[in-house]
Amino acid sequence: MGESAGIPQWTDPNCPVARATDLVGDRWSMLIIRDAMDGARTFTDFQQRTGIARNMLADRLRRLTGYGIMTRVEAPAGKRKHYELTAAGEELFPVILALRHWGEGHAFAEGEGHSVLVDAAGATVAATEPVGTDGSPLTSRNTRVVR
């Protein structure tokens, strides 16, 4: 995706999925967002957790702040600035949750260990399922895109 003055050139201008993917769909952006949701705040936090090259991390943080997904804030005690998710960034939690649950079911061999997301009480967070107005599960078979 090319950019001009921080504005993406949309892959498919009329598709919300394509636009969202243009903004956050690369591997590193999603891992940075994941780690911000898990408490990473500094450049070093993100670099150590992801293993991303420093120049790539600087680029992704610049893009994520430019797109309004993250913001730089004053750090306590005069330290370097911290990064935090904006409201738009926080709204990506269901996306991260869906990717996590999909990964748990499809990216690990049976019995292979992996991290687990827990709630404030320490209980494993269950997968969520979208439902229609009548309460029935929504799938790609019973929904359609209107253009």
C-alpha cells in the first residue's frame, strides 16, 4: 500500500475489510496492537516482545499513531514518551480476540502449549460468536455484503 502524506492509498476504497487491512493488517501492526493491549508502552517494550527490527518498529508506530490507532503520551518522571491505544485502537480488541481463538484452534498441534487470555478473575476468555437480530449464529453462509 502506498501512502501520500500519511493517507493510505486504499486497496479497495469501498470495502471496510480492505480499508481496515490497509491500516492494521500487516503482521507487525497486529502484534504491536496485541502487545499494547497487554501492557506494552515503550519502544523497548514493543521491540523486546515482538523481536521486530528497530527501524520497522519505528515505521509501524509512526503509521499507527498517524492513523489514529495509537497515541504518544507523556511518560511519568520525565522518561521518554509512551504509546497508548486510542479509542479506535481499543475497538480492535474483538479482532485480536477472534485471531487468538482462531489461532488456538488452528495454529497449534493438539496438546501443544500456548498462551491463554484470562479475565480479571483468572478465567479463560471464551470465544465470542456473532448473532443475528433473532439470536441465531451468523456465518458467511447466512450473511451477505450489500454494495
